[in-house]
Amino acid sequence: MTKPPVGSNRTGRKLGQKVKKGKLKASSRRWIERHINDPYVQRAKLEGYRARAAFKLLEIDEKHQILKGARRIIDLGAAPGSWSQIAAKVTDSSDEDIRVAAIDFLEMAPLPGVKILQLDFLDPAAPDMLMEAVGGTPDLVISDMAAPTTGHQKTDHLRTMHLCEVAAHFAVEVLAEGGHFLAKTFQGGTERDLLNMLKQNFRQVIHVKPASSRAESVEMFLLAKGFKGRRTRLETVADDQDDP
Ligand SMILES: C[S@@+](CC[C@H](N)C(=O)[O-])C[C@H]1O[C@@H](n2cnc3c(N)ncnc32)[C@H](O)[C@@H]1O
């Protein structure tokens, strides 16, 4: 069971530490203080995960069982790699038999069993390269992609929502029947058209906010479970006419 970490100092570091006032801007100091005092950061270190984000995926899985039985996983916006670490473990992926493909435009240190593409997911070549890298039909597409921040919140949200939308269309193109799609989104940010598209293609579509996602952040995750399979164009047109 994924329990929220308590304020222990098992890493040898005490919680509640302050950063000395110096040359740092107040906002940078607050960020560093929050980071070093974050129990999930400390727990990620203890458990060997590259990022605290690991606990978001583990908590979502604990409640919604999306990892169990997954044989191939595509991880979008993967760096530094904690979701890929989990994906490689659950799929039993190895360098001899790769079952996880990860993409990020940032460099990511190698991980056993993970084929890493350093590329923009929005590059038109990315979908085919990911499918080639994962070596078969994936049953899970996970996306923690967040657009680099510009300082203008509305622009940042729109860019991340766009990534979520492109990831959703990719998932519908590539997933195996019964597969799942998980992607980062924002509270109130998911477009109605995207939700409708997902509802047509998956048995269940919900928003989830794991405890490890900071309460003050508007980050949410969109979870679409049970892919119905690719349907014929005629069926889709008929659905659209029933539900304009
Ligand atoms: C929150 S981090 C992912 C953390 C990761 N899930 C983990 O567990 O380590 C979001 C990542 O999305 C990546 N990203 C954002 N836009 C992207 C794009 N268009 N193509 C590829 N990666 C992208 C960023 O570079 C960043 O590394």
C-alpha cells in the first residue's frame, strides 16, 4: 500500500529546514525550502525513485489498478524517469526484451529495459518512433507532460492541455483493446470535446488527484480506462450523429 510519507528524517535530513537569506530571490528560497522539506522527495530518495512523481502514479494505481497486467507501456514526458522505472518493473522489461518506450525532449539517464527517445512528442515522427521502440501494441499510455513554464499561467495551461489532447489522440491510435490512458491535466481544464472523444473510446473516464499532487497545485490527472478498441469510421460517424 502507498502510504503518505510522514515527517520522518530517515534520509538523515530533518524536515522543517530553512534556507538562509542571501543572494537567492525569495521565490527561489521558498521553492528550495519546500523541496528539501517535502516528505515525498525524501521518500523517493529512500526508495530509489528519480522523482517524487513516482508516488502520483503509484497512488493512482493503488486506487484504479492500471499497472496490473500491463505488458507494454509508453511514457510521454518521461524525464527524469520515475514513471519509467515503475513501468519497466511492472512489465518485466529488460534490454533484451524492451517493453517500455519513453520520450522527453530533455536528456534522461539510461534505465534498464527502457528505450528512451530524446525528442519532442509533438514532432510528427514521434508516434511511429515510439511504436517502433516499444516493439508491440501498448496496453498503457501514460503522460506526465507539462509544458515548460513561461510565467504566464494561462499560456502554460493551454500548452499543457494541448499536450494532453495530442497524447489522448495518440493513445486512441495505438492502445490495445482494454488498455488505459493516464495524462496530466488541470482542474477544470479538460475540454468538453476531448472528454467526449475519450468517453466514446473508453469504458470509464474520470479525473483523479493523488495525495502526492500538491494541494495548492491545480494539477489533476485524466484517467481513461478500458479502451473499447478501434472502431470503423462509420460507427464513429453514427455516434457523433446521436450525440452532436
Ligand atoms: C513532470 S515532468 C515528468 C516527470 C516524470 N513522470 C517522472 O516520473 O520522472 C514533465 C516532463 O514533460 C516533458 N515534456 C514537456 N513537453 C514535452 C514534449 N512536447 N515532448 C516531450 N517531453 C515533453 C518535460 O521536459 C518534463 O521532463
